[in-house]
Amino acid sequence: MNTQTDTQSNLPEGVKARLDQGNLTGDIAFSSDGTQLAVACDIGVWIYDVDTGLGLNLLVEHKEYVRCVAFSPDGSAIASGSIDNTVVLWDAIGGSPTATLTGHTDAVRSVTYAPDGATVASGSTDGTVWLWDAATGEAKDTLKGHADSIRCVKFSPNGNTLAAGTGDDTLLLWDAATGKHRATLEGHTHIVNSVAYSPDGETLVSGSVDGTIRLWSTDKRSLITTLTGHAGYVWSVAYSHDGKTIASGGNDNTIRLWDAETGEPKGVLTGHTSSVRHVAYASDGRVLASGGDDDIVLLWDLA
């Protein structure tokens, strides 16, 4: 399929490719093998070949713009959420929708798969998290935790816990099997936009409109440290797959890299001309993708 890939001349230093997919409206997500990148935009979900930067497919089913996207762990399926209040499940190989999940009463802001691929979680500005059977699309549970909105959701690496960042400045933790509320992590002073687990599951990182990045102990459920450096909002955070580096994107148009153990800055990537809304690592750790309000996705060669 043809797509709007920009010319690869005059790229910022360290960038291997630039993808221009139209109006970027939501997440970016790598397939588990790192060969494909899904990009949520105003007309659907673009699927790109990471090596060539070429568009492979455009998934169109939602009635409004797409806000979030995730690959299943085995790469065979994709989940997307939209401001049309629905989640759509897709066959990642053929690109056809397999189910439309309804139940949320407001925009779906985040979707994520459990590590075993059996469950999809979706978080919405209606203040709820829904758990869905990834095979059938049937609703399994609805989680509530006194949040005015859910901005991001993520399963722990062992699949036992589901974490959510909220519009009331907190992180909520639930037992993924029972739906029981386990803990509320307090410390941020504004909306929590993004959460990510370390690969070993021992640390949870969060990024907030308050301009900080916070690392939390999942065992003690307490704050470890606070990282500052962005001039303004922190929109997105991600752990590298070896657990050594945290990437963050902010509305100062930069991507910042942090030593995950010491919290020390490791570098700043510049190339976007507007807020960096999303960052994601490929599984081999050699490529970092970033999406911004400038409506481009940059693929950074970390090697």
C-alpha cells in the first residue's frame, strides 16, 4: 500500500527515518519483534515497516479519530481505541477488524494487552478501566477507582497487576485477576499522562503534566525518586527492554534519556518542532520511535 512517507533528506541527527502519516492523534506502538510500527491518527491506524519506513496498511473502522493502539504480545492482533468510545480488535496480518467493543461512555484514551495476550485493558475519560477477552471481545470486568478520568493503562510484566494514570493526579493499581483495588500512589500534582513498568516489574515510572517523572517501587508501593528536566509537561515515558534506560517525551519538543538506576540524564534528542506526545522502544533496543504534535513520527537509531 502506498503511503505518505516523507523524503528522508535533512533528517535530524540520529534519526534513521521520518514518517508523515497525516494528523497524528494518539499512540505509537511497536510489534513485539520490532519490525512494524502502528501509529494512531485521524483517519485510522497506519502500520509501517520499521526497516524501510514504508506504509504496509491502513486500518479503518472507527467513526472518529483513533487515540490509542497496541500490538498483542505475539504480534497477531492489534487493539485500538477512539474518541468514538469504542475499542476495535484487528487481525494484524490481514488488517481486518475482528470485533468492536462497546461499553465505555467517553473517549478511550489507552489500550494494552496482558503479557499472555488473553486480555485487553482499556482506559477512558469516563473514569473506568474495562477488561476484555482478547479472543471473543466479551467484557470480563470493569474497574473503578475514584478517578475522574483514566489517561493510561499498563499491565505488569507478570500480568498480575494493572496500573493506570489518572486525571486526578494519582496512579491506581488493581489485581488483574480479581479486579480488586490494591493501592493508590500519590505524589504527582497534576494529570498522570503515561506509565510504564521496568522489564523486571520492580519499578513503575510515570510522567505527568506537573513536569516530573517519578519512579515507584512496586513492592513497597512508594516513591523512589523524582526526575526533572523537561521544561513543561511530560507526555510519555518508556523503559528500554534491557531496563537500563527510560525515555520521556515532553512539550518542550525534546526526548530525554535517563539512567534507570541512578536517574541521571543520559542525553537529549531534538528533532521535533512541537510537543513530543509518545515514545516507544523497539524490542531490540536499537530503535526508539517518537510521535509529536508536528504530526510526524521519528525513528531514532540508538546504535
